[in-house]
Amino acid sequence: MKQNDFSLPSGTHTVALGMGDLNGIMRGKRIPASNWETVCKGGNALSMALLAIDMTSDVWDTPYVNFDNGYPDMHMFPLSKPVASPWEDGVAFCMARAEGMDHKPVPIDPRGALVAQVERAAAMGYEVKTGTELEFYLLDPETLQPKDQGIQVYSMARAAEMEHVLGPIRQQINELGIPIEQSNPEYAPGQVEVNIRYDEALRSADQVVMFRALVKKLAHVHGYLATFMAKPFIDQSGNGFHVHYSLWKGGKNAFATKGKLNATGKSFLAGLQNNMADIALTGSTTPNAFRRRQPYSFCPTNASWGYDNRTVGLRVIEGSDSAVRVEKRDASADCNPYYLLACDIAAGLDGIEQGLEPSAPCLGNAYELEDAMPLPGDLPEAIERARHSDLMKQVLGEDRRTILIQQAERELEFLANQVTPVEMDRYVRNF
């Protein structure tokens, strides 16, 4: 494909053009093919409120965009050549980038935070590569309950039973240019995991935004509601977003020496370890997300690390040089991938620049460690850490960080002002 080749596939009558919002939800417009050339040259206008709305599309006064300035416009421009949809004849999908009316980057665009860290890594001589693993539930859209029963994680029989929906998710999303490595049933009824092949970090984050949108579309086509909500069921497994990090230089993995994590990799690991608690809000943005962070749940509760150990926060994987990497395991599947990756990469690069060394590796059950740095156990603690985090201020900028914190505070207030079904069940007849 030629650079700036945004030509449409043959037979296209509509382009679905979208970008990631404050929560990494893909939002945008459907554009007639007859207007595509105009969009490619001049962009497509839409309200900048897209970057300052919550998951329900509610708005509030935020820095940079608010009622006082009237929620002004910005423009979307295509990032890559549109790809034909395998399930909608004549429709092509395309990721977009944001640009202000002044033709400059939009200061509150989450993608911009990651762009800056990728450029920082490049200035240090590194290309950042990330592999993403996302868990989600496939539910009955009417009952919001799983259609299947039992756990049977990795079961080939259960995988075959779900193939009518997981097969198209793997195959057709792969056809749209997002390289799917594998899928498997996960540790709860209705829960599955799909892994996207590792790639350059910015492209990887773009793929996550598009992947989640496409999964929801395909699930709907096959009679399911797909949700990446962190903890849909209190007594079942939560949905995680595991990210595998490595730095590359001259076509070689800069983390690897003879198949082992080397000093550069350990310094990156140490930077992550030192900042993991302070940047927890980027990976868990709602009160519900912290319901997932429980001991013995395969979600970490501290910033420990270890070799091929799923109880730690940072899991080191070794093997061939190309496979050596650090997996960060605390984020929820519903978080913004741009903010998550930007802060993680910044923390790791700080570790390299400062020559940091990690603690001793955990050789057993990390949930039982007494001296490991604990991660925030609830949203108020994560907010407070984010408010005082120099790294988050530096990486996100004051406006982005403020909007993220404002949303989290609004979610706390909203839930605090509800009478829950559990309260009604326990109290209304008994008092």
C-alpha cells in the first residue's frame, strides 16, 4: 500500500470512519463513498465533545472543551486504507485520527499521549512492540446472562460449541487487518479471550479500539451482546487486558540476551514496578473495575514480578530472543488502550534512563507476599494516586489527567446515589 493511499475497495458505498474516545470506545460516522475524497482532503467535522464524554455519552464541564466554549468542532482524518467488511456488503471500515480546526493535534486526544511516548522511545533508539490479550463475555442480549454453563477453561469441546460466534470473530476481524493469533474459552460461563499479534505500540492500541468495536458488531450479528465490562458478575472471573511489552533496536529484541531478560529489560521492568500503583487509574477507571482486583483471582494485587508466574503483577516470559517480554496484568478490558500503553511505556523508559533495578523476583504465591508494593484496592485510592502522580501529569498533560479523574469521580458519585437491588432485598422487608 502506498503512503496516504486511502482508496476504497471495489464496490464500497459506505465508509465507517471512527476513532477512540475518552474510554477508548470507537465513535465516528458513516460516510457515503461519494463524499470520501472530500473527507480525505479536508477531514470530517464532529464535536470535540467526543473526547470528553463518559461511556453513556453524558457531558460535563471539562478543561479545554466545555459549555463556555460551546463544545467546538474538530476533524477526523483517515489513518489507513479502508478495509471491506466481510459481513456488510459495500461497507468499509477505517480508523481515524483527530485534528483541530487549526490543523494541530487536539490537546485532549488520548491517542496523542501514546504518540508522544512512541516518539520518545524512537529518540532513544527503540521501537516499542506490544501484544494485547483481551477477555470479554458473550451474553444473551435480553437476559444479560451467559447462554452456556460451566467454566471448562481451554476446553476444546466448549470452544467447538462457541465456534459459531468465535469463528467469525477470529476470521472476519483478521480479514479486516487485525492479526488474531488465537481464541479460547475462559474461566467463566460466556467468557472468552482473544489474542492480537504483537505489533508497533501505536498500531497495537489502534487495533484494540477497532477490535472491541468489531467484536460488539459481530456478536450482535450472531445474537449475542459482547461486553468488555471489567466485572459483570461478582462471583465469576473478571475481564482483563494483559499487555506484553518489548523494545526493539536494529531488528532485534533489546530485552533479550540468549533468551533471557537482560539489564535493559529489567530496568524497563523496574520502571513499571515503581509506577504501577500510581498509574492504576489508567487501567481501571470505574468502581466496577476494582471489583476485579481481588486476591486469588489471577488479577494482581501488588507490584510484584516473577518468571512465568500468573499471581504477580509483572510476568516475565523468556525463551527465544524474539519471545522475551514483560507482561503487565492488572488492567481491565474496558480501559483506554492509549492511556494504558502511554503511561506503561513512559514508566518503563524512565526505568531505563535512570538505570533502575527491580526487586527480587517472586518465586511463589505473590498474593501472600508481605513486602510487595500494594496496588490500589478501590477507585478513590487510584484517583488520589493519579492526582499526585508526576508521571501521569507528564504523560497525559494536565487537561487529559483532569478529565480522566473527573470521570472517575462522577462514577463514584453516581453509584453512591443509588439504592441497589441487594439493599432492597436485605432491608425493605426486614426493617
